[in-house]
Amino acid sequence: MNDESTGLSAVSDAVWTRYGQVGFDELTEAEQVFVCVWSTVGEIDNGGFEQFYFNSSGGYATRCPDAFRAIGADDLASIIERANGTFAAGPSTDDGTRQVQLDGLSDEKMKTLKKLSSQFDATKVDELLWQYVKTNHCHAE
């Protein structure tokens, strides 16, 4: 593992531990950015936007564009905004409600989500996130 991977893994462990203790809203802004970026990339890489919105990470969907812009990934922020736009009133923060919304999307909107999933190229996110972490002292205390 390189320093970037090792560092991000350590930050991930610390931030997710703190998240479990205090919840998302009590995390620092830098920790919230980390959670949004880390969980979004993991979900979309594993199962596309459909998995992202279905799982609990989709509860932060409306905060994710700002998080991706904070690390300098404006292109990915735009893709997330377009994906969020497939939901008439935006994706709900409530898991059950969002899952019902997802299930109710038209075939056309589901095709849009699949297309956006394929456009979501997160190959540079680790590097951007690592720079953000170092600059913003993102770690649990």
C-alpha cells in the first residue's frame, strides 16, 4: 500500500468510528465531506447509482455534490446532481422513502441512472480526497 492508501484507510477507520458514536450531523465539515465522498464512490463503484440510492449512503445524496466540489471533483459533482435530478423532489434523506422513490422511477429515468453510473469515473478521487484530508486535518480525535 502507498502512503495515500494507508492514510485514507486510517482516516476511514477513525471517521467511521466517530460517525458511529456521534452520527453524521455531529461530524466536522471535513469528516462529513470524507463520509460523503468515500461512501458515494464505494456504492457507485460496486452497484451504480441504484445501489447508492438504495443503501443508507443515499441519505446524503443532496450533500454529495458540495462534498465532491470541496475536494476538486467538479465533474463528479455534476454527475451526482444530474442523478439526484431523476427524483422529482430530490432523493429523500429517509432510507425507506428513498427506496420507494427509487422503485417508482420510470424505465427512462433508470436508464439515465445507469448511464450516469457508467460516466462516474472515480479514478482520481483517492488522490483528491487525500489532498483534502491533509489540508483540512480530517481525522477523528
